[in-house]
Amino acid sequence: MNSGDTPPEVGVDHGEPTRRRSQRGAIEDEIRLTEIRAARLGCRFFDVRYAKISQDVLDLVPARVAHEYGILPIAADGGVLDVAAGDPLTPETLDRLRFIVNHSVRVMLSPRKHLKAAIERYYGPPEGETGEKSTVAEPAEPAEPEFREIPELPMAVDPESPAVAKHIQNVLSRGMALGATHALLLPYKGRVKVAYMVDDLVCTDDDLPADALVPITVRLIAMLDFYGGMKIKVRDQQRRLKVHFHGTRFGPAVLIALGQPDDVIGRLRDKAVQLGTEFTELKSVDFPAELLADVPADVAREYLALPIQRKASSVVVAVADMSRQQMLDELRFRLGRTVEFVLAPEGRLRAMIDRCYGAADAEAAPVVLAEFARSRKLLEKVTQHPGRQLSRPQTTEDHPAQAVWGWLQRFGKDGLFQLFDEIARRPELCRQLPDGSFDVVLPQGEVVSVLPEAARRYLEDRIAALRRTVLAKLENLLLSDRRALGLGVAFALYTAACRLGRGEQVTIDPSGLRHEWLNFLYSFILKTHGDIDTNSGLLALLAERPTAPLEAIGRVLDDPSCMVAPDRAEQWIEQTLALTSLDDLVRSDTPMIAKTLEALIGEAEHYRASHLLLVPNGKRLTVAMRIMRRAYTRPPLSGCITTPLLSHLLERAGKDRRWQPEFLRRNVSVNVQFYASGEGPAAVLTFDRDHTDIDEGRTIAAHAGVPFQRLYDASISPEAASLLPPSVALRMRILPLDVTDAGIRLATCRAVTQRRLREWQGLFGRPVEVVMTTENDIVGAIYSQFPPGALLPADDHAVYYLRRWTGYEPPPEDPPEDADESPLPETGEATDASET
């Protein structure tokens, strides 16, 4: 058949593989962008595609609420509910959710498409929707979160344009002229409301065009210093303003704290004296209705005039400007009666007119008042608690937080930890992404994330690029000085201990917290050089005086209020750095660490060890095993894998600190405890043996008519130990315990039969008395009595910690030297390396 006879293929799309690859790429891009966005906003990223959520957690959030707010509950612990959302939630939304679910709510970001699919997977489609088409009208879509993209407010105006600068200048100068403490820019139905707070009263001004809000917001963000403020000059004096941004359903709202107002009252009082007129501060806030009726509302607003008193046939009216005689004459004519004018501050006058006659924009007035109350509260909260609030761990001795915290306390004092607390409260420079790279944190990141694309690009060019340069400079400075790097690592461990202490799951591997090293140095420089508050100022310092930050770090290490023993501070720095890999080749999430830990647990299980000890010792990690009544160590590991190994162990053990790894196709139950040793955090793994084999052994012993004995306290005579090679004892599962005139006392875990008795008697050439035991006991006793070449008797360092943390007591025939003395200092004591 020729090619023309071949029937055409029907329904075959040769572009399908290409489309699938394109779709996978789009999904990966969306996940990557969400991860970056979460890092910038200081949120956690969560992939809802692989979530396994219990029904108890799902029941905390009703289906209607999940669809309406676009959230999915993930986990609940200690009164805190973790939810996945596609966008950050506004404070009002968080308050409403907190009331609905009766839990504090912590938000994690997820890709929107994946989140929507997951919500429908767990809760079903929104009420009234089905998978099939229906002739019934579809219900309204769930309300979107208020914190969202703002496509209706494009950045049509360049933030660098003179018009934007003039808008900002007018708002600030107008607020100061009115004696205001705060200025508010609020988007509302296609316009931008401008309002001022004057002595706890609100007055409004002329609206701004809607397309000016985003450029003004972007320009103000670019003008902010490290602390969320900006400096301006007023009458040749520098004034620092605080600025706060947050999202509303119509766009970003801007609150500017103008600080203490100038002496507007004093200047107006002097002006009144010059004009020869009276002056009133308008302290009264209540005026009778019959008095207000003397001046109609439209006249009061047009001429900015407020009646404050009646005098016989005249009325006393407060005005803000008495220099325009024509305006005063017009006002007398409009009122048709005798009028006496007094001078009053314009800010209070405007506020009192709105209060007495009602706002000119009655619809927007309650929104403005509510936004002022909300914004001031948020600004106060940010000012009082601008960064992270760390609380020192209050946990048991075997808790991982206490293991790290106890190590830091051995050399650091309260002054050092107060410094760490203050640095944690400062704004962060960068966050670490899941792939180990860094991304800078933009100021007001929660607002930046919902601005239009053009606005975000502008801020990226203006701020992010400069901060990346700062980031590179700081990283070079850290890697060039061991003291700075050591304090950065110590700060990372401190933040990890505090977070672990309050129940968070966090790594204790400083390699996974490299962003904390940089955040420490960044905030430390800003603290010790108070005159620097901008990126350009910081870059100038690093270029002109690069040793200045290092000199300040040296002063911290020499300070007796910060260090237990300042003369040994650098020794502590080196010990701290020896616990981790200074590059990211060895991290807790690398396969090498996982394989190493699995190998150690498999080795301990093979020897039937009851405990496995991981404790740093100088630049090595000691690995010790307690087998029956003896302790052995294997060849030490490099000390740089200490924190990666312990961090991986913490991750696998979880909050209950129990782990069931697989060994030879069976699960091994391990209880994990963490402690602080003299040279760093340590861990003890306790193996939980299955006690059913004891019952089985007793049953077999009773059936065979032989005694049953545990071998933990059994003593093996030297003569008996020499009768059988260890390899044969392991293969046959027998162990000679003692030799007497009557024969050999032999332990076994196998069923006693006549054939085996004859074999054993033939093997030893004398009568055999059999005692039954368990397989774990027989294997452990053999390895305890005949350790392989890879195991060496435990040194004093390992024996001390085994005694302290596991209750180990060495056999009386070979006690360790100085067994009653600790080879390491207790908490708060310094020691020389030779003493450890």
C-alpha cells in the first residue's frame, strides 16, 4: 500500500508534548514568583498541591468562609491556625477570621490557581455551583481579599515628575500650616481624599486626582529611610516624618505622621495683635443649634466662618483670614446683620465646621474617620514593634531550643542577647529563598506587592538594585572577618532558639540561616552608626571606612557585659564556626547529611545499642554508643557537620521528637533529645526496643524447661569469653557466660532442642547448661563483650555525657579516669580548649 492509501490520523495532536512542557514551565514560574513574593513579605511559602489536612483542622474554617476569603486551613497548634492564601490579608480580615475561627491566624502564601483547586478539593465548589452547566443564574463570585492587585489605578504619571513632587509638597506644607499631626491620602470611588488630624479632630481638603495616588505612593516609598521615615526641611530646620502604607479595597492608603505641630497658635496670636483684633483657640467643641443657625452651612464652608457667640444684635464669627477686607464685607452682606470677627486657627476652624455642620462629603466622612483610627493604630503598632519580637526559650533541658540557648549562654551574657533582641526588632535587609539564594526585602513590602507592575519595576530599579549592592558588600565583609562571621552565626542560632522555644519548626543549621548573618551585620552597622539611615549612606561608609563596623564588633567581644570571658571570646567564635559549614555545600537538606544520619542509626541498631550520642569535641563530632553496660566510640566525624546533622535530626523527629527510620526493612523507634554540651549543641538518641520478644522468650524457656535471663547485668568470665570466636557466636546466636566444674553455662535466643544440645556439647566438649534470653540481648551482649575493630572504648568526654544524660554507669572493673569530674565547664563558665 502506498502512502496515499494510508488513512489520515484523526484526533492526534502532535503539539501536545510541547503544550505540556509549556504548562509545566508556567506552573514552575508561578511557584517561583510566589516563593519570591513570600520571601519579600516575610511570609512562609506553602505548596497546597501536596497538603494532607486533617478533618479537625478543616472543621475550624467553614466552607463559606474558605471560599469567601480564599483561604485554606493547613494546621492548628497552640491556638494558632496556619492558613494558605493567595495574597496577604489585611488587619481587618485577620481580625474577622480570628473572631470566626477563635484562633490566631498565621498566613502562608500559595499560588492562587493551586489554592483555588485545593479549596474546592477539600470543601467542594462554592455554594450553588456544580460541575455541570445549569440554566439557573450563577451566584456572585466570592468577595476577593481587600489586599489585592490594583489594575484600576495605573501609574499613568511618572513618580519623578514635578507634578508628583508638587502634590507631596502641597500635602505636607498644608498639613503643617494647619497645625496637623497626621495627613491621610485615601482612595475612595475614583478620587483621592486628603484629610488632616488637628488636635484629634479631622478636617478635609481638596481631593487629588485618582491617577496621582500610585505615583505619590511609589515616590514616598522611594524616599523612605531604613526606619520607615523621611527627612524634610521646614524653615531651615530638619524634621523627620513617619510614613505608613496599607491596602484598602480601592487602593493603597497613605498616612503621614507630621510630628509635633509648629507653634501655629503662637504665630496667630501675634498676628492678631498686629491686626488689632481678638484671637480664639476654638477650644470649645459644642455650640448651640440656634447659634449655628445664624450662619448657614453653605456660607460657613464657602467663607470658612463659624459663629461662636451672640452679642445683643451682633454675632461673633471666627475666621481664618482677616487680611481680605472684601471677603469680610461680603460675609456681612450675606448674613444681613452686624458681625464681629475674631481670628482662629484654620485647622481647628475647618474641623469644627465639619463637626458642627456635617462634612461636605457626607458619604466619605465615616470612611475617612474609620481609616484615620485604623491607620494611626497600625502606625503606632509598627513604631512600637517595628520588627521581630524574640522571647528567650523557657523549655526543658532536653528541648532543642534549650540545647542551642544553653550553648550560647556558656560564653554570652545578657548584654549580648539584649543586642541580639534589638537587632531582631530592626527592619530586615534580605530573606533566604528555598534554593539558598537571597532576595532583598523592600520597605513596605506588603503594599509594594499589590502595586501595578510599572510601580513595582520603578521600586526595583530605585531600591532593590541598591540593596543588592549593599548585600554583596556585607557578604564580602562577613567572609573577610572571622569575628563578624562568628557573631552573625551566633545571632542566627539565637533567633532559631527563640523560634523553637515558641513552638516553630525551624532549622538550627546556620548554613540554612545565612540571611540572618547578613541581617545581623546590616542592623549592627545601623545601630552603631546612628547617622546612617539610607542605602547610599551605608554604601559610602563601607567604601570609605570598611574597618569601622569591624572595630565596633571588636568592642562587643571585649565588653564584660556581653561576654563571660572577653579574653576567650575569639576562642568561642572559632568553636561556634567549627560547628557548621561556612559554605552551602554541607547543609541539613543535602543528601549526604541524610545518608550519614541513617548510617549512624543503622550502625547503632546493628550493634543493638540502647543510646547513640552525638556531641561536638573541638573540631570533631564524637559519636558514642552505649551497648549493654559498656560505651564505645566510632571514628569521629568532621565538626562542621554538627549543626547540619542535628538540624536534619530535628526535622525528621518533629515536635514530639520521635522518629521511626527504616533499617533492614523494619522500622526502628527512636526517641530524640537535645542538650547543650561544653562545645555546642548535642543530641542523644534512645532506641525503644520491642518488648514482645521478652514475652516470647519466657514462653519458649518455659516450654523447654530452662530458665530465662536478661543479659544486661550478666557477667561473662574471661575463660568463657575465650571459648568461642565472636563471629561464630553471632552466627549461632549463643554466648558462653561461665565455666564451672559441672560444664558451661550458655545463653541463647533459639529454641532448645536435643539436636542443638548435642551440637553445643560437641562444640565445647563438655556438658552445657542453657539459659534462654532475647535476640536483642544476645547480640548486644556479644558486641559489648567483643566490639568490632571500628569501635573503641569511649573516652572521658563521651563517658561524662553518657553518664549525665543517659544514666550510664561504667562497669566496676574499668572505671574511667576522673569519672566524677566534668571535663567541660558548666553553663556560664569559660574554659581553655585543652581542658575540654
